[in-house]
Amino acid sequence: MDKMPEQFEFPWQHSFPPFFTLQPHSETRARQISVWRALILDYFRFAKTCTLDIREASHHPLFNNASINRKLDNEFILAALSDLQRTQNAAPVDKQRHRWEIYWHTLEEWGNLIYNYVTNRGATGSVLTLFELTQGEDVQDEEFCGLETDVLVKALRVLEGEGKCEVITSDDLEGVKFF
């Protein structure tokens, strides 16, 4: 995530210096965090990526606007990520909360998108590989095309918990059978 997608358009707030300072007034802070939540989700959706390491985030154009010499500190980034976690749009990957997964759809929503795709294609009862679900020819126009494997598996585990599929992992196959 070192490179910013060239076409992403930041909202006006990204050029507003106070936007990069956690506001002390609770109502103002809540609105500010809400705008950051939307911005982070929009950016990650646009970039089609799901991972963030906050130790490197201060160098990332999303959190560092060099043109106004402002960047978010790690405390602020963690506050925004914690808010995303509250809405089920992010989760820490490690106990130190350095590495995060960002979900522009919640895991449940990802699961539903995938399950609707499978049922609309008449593929229930069949086994699909994880590669087919994220890289196959038939999914190129689907929003989950290119979804990172770790996030895909977590979304499939949600479906598995609902009895809609069985995730199959063995030495020679990573796939899922849909019911």
C-alpha cells in the first residue's frame, strides 16, 4: 500500500489542516472520525486492497498530505481504525494492533455478495477454488474480484457458520462447497 492510486480524488477535508488533528470537542471529534471512516473505506475500495500497517501509515498519502504538511499520528489512526472495527469494517490482524484488515463491506456483506453470485450462477452443490472466486474469468466484473485471500476466507467462514457452505482446506486444495 505504498503507492496511491493516481485517480483517487480526496475530499476537500483532506486539504483542511484541522482535519489531521484529533479534535477535542466530542461532537466535532465524532463527525471528524465519521468522515475519516468514510474516506478510509472509499480509498481502500478504490485501491482494492484490504491491509494496512499503522507503523507505515504516516508515510501513506491517505494519512499524510505533504502539500499542507499534515499527517495523522498513530493515536489518531488507531482511533479511526477502532471506529471502523466498531462498525465491523476493520479488524486488527495482530495482538499489538499494528496490522489491520479494512473491509469496505463487512465480512457478512462480502459473504452475501459471494453467496448471491454463486446461487445466481446455479453453482450451489459445486466446489469452487478460492482462486476461481477471486481471480476466475467469471468474476472479473464482480466486486469481490481480487479480494485478498485472508478476507475471502473470513467471509466464507461467516457463510459456513450460517450453513451455506463448507470451506475445504487441504494440502492440494483450497476451495469451498456451497449449499
